Amino acid sequence: DAKTTQPPSMDCAEGRAANLPCNHSTISGNEYVYWYRQIHSQGPQYIIHGLKNNETNEMASLIITEDRKSSTLILPHATLRDTAVYYCIVRVGGGNAGNMLTFGGGTRLMVKP
Amino acid sequence: GAVVSQHPSWVICKSGTSVKIECRSLDFQATTMFWYRQFPKQSLMLMATSNEGSKATYEQGVEKDKFLINHASLTLSTLTVTSAHPEDSSFYICSAPMPSGSGNEQYFGPGTRLTVT
């Protein structure tokens, strides 16, 4: 799996967009970018994933650069409940049996009022 | 909607005793489940892959005789910490692949906090 690099922490004002970067310069052509988050003392939560096109769902948007060496997770209007550790994971698309996930250090996002 | 539950949410046990943690997939079946461990202020570390109807696959450094995994049905995997010691105190989390996903999209349980005294 390609290694990812994320800033250890970020702050964001409530109501503003939170832009969380992730570098994955060694990503292979068949590897996807996945984002999960973990709110304190809870299990992680899947957010979004993408291969090369930008993706959007009800939780967030994922912007992947054209060379796919980096990506940005965007929370358009951050709330206090978005305070969590955000993990960027690069992984080959899995089969039906499921794949283990390798979690790095992630980015601790603090949304402030 | 489909979720993963864990029981208990927290447990305190004495050193030398065994503790069983249950992981259930609700409203969907999971032939594979994963068990993770997380120490304070650290990231999740995969312990083992639980396979329904077959033996679990353990990560390097995880003692299979100490952390017993049983995947008895398509909706239940259990992790038993045998002869627990204070250093086993941790947050244990299970996950299962989303039925509609490609395999890497997973539901995680809420976690079980184990404290060994």
C-alpha cells in the first residue's frame, strides 16, 4: 500500500470549510484514496473514497489532483461534531471478502466555535 | 441501516482472568471481520482477520493463543482475551466490510474499552 502523509493537527472555525490534505506520492494506478474519521472514544467512520475523479457525498467532498499524488478532503461547513481524527488511507480496491485497513497517524481536526 | 455492534462497551477485569468481546453485524452478513486494538493517543493497529468457518489470521506479533477469535456465524465474531494482564488494557474495535462496498469501505463497531487491574 502507498504511504500517506497528513499534518498531525488542524484547526477550523465552526461554519467554515475544513480542508484536510493528504500526500500519497507513491500511489499506484489501481489504488484508491479512502477517508475515515474517528471521533473520540468511538470506532472509525467511513467518509468517502475515490480513484481519480473528484467525489462528493452527503458528508464531504474529495478532491484528487490530476497526478493523483495528493488529495484533499473538504468538509464544506464544519460543525463542532466534526472534531475528530481524520485518516487518509490508500488501498487497492478490494474484493467482496473485504480488506484490512492500515491506519496511519491521521490529522486531528479541532473545530472551534 | 446496517451497523456493527460490540458488547460490552467497557469491561474491567482482574489480572489473570479472561474476557470475551462480541462483534455483531446488524442487518447484514459478514464472512470477514477485523479486530483492531488502539492504545491511548495512538492509531488503530490491526490484530487479526476473523473468517467465518475457518481459522483467524493473526498479524505479526499478536499471540493467537492469547487472543482467541471465533467467527461462529455470518453475523458474530468474538475476541477472547485470555489470562489478561494490565498491558492488555486497550480499546478494542471490530469492523466488517459494507455489503455494497468494494471491500475497503467498512463499518466499525463502537469499540470496547478493556481495563485490566
